[in-house]
Amino acid sequence: MQPYCRHRAEKALESHWQRAVSLKESTTLVTALMNPQASASHVFLMENIEMHMSQAAKVYEEHAPYTCHCDEAVVESSAPMAA
């Protein structure tokens, strides 16, 4: 599965719903998926995008792009700094 990030969540929801999505919708998806065991995540999903956790995970897995500019930022931030 692709790493979680809001940009991937946005693209996954756009592909699934065939429409533009809001920042709130994409943030809701990735935030909930990052903590699937918390009951609050399930409530958060239903209140904000009317999706169950299993459906949300499937949408992300099937539609999220494999590459994102966030990947480069993670690599750069983990590289040791020159003295």
C-alpha cells in the first residue's frame, strides 16, 4: 500500500468520487487511516465524508497514486545534515 499523505488521499477520493474534493475531505481520510483502531477515527470519517473505515481503506488502496512529492520531502528530511 502507498504511504499515507493528504495529497494521495485527495487523488484517491477524486478518482473514487469523480469530482474535486475539499481539504477537509482529504485530511479526514488520511487522518482516520493513520489511526484505524481509534473509535474516534471511525466517527470522524462518518461525520465528514460518510464513509466506513473498511471502505476508506479500500478507496485509498485502489486509487491513491504510488508517487507523491511528499516522498521526496521525507527522504530529504531524513538525510544527515552536513556539518
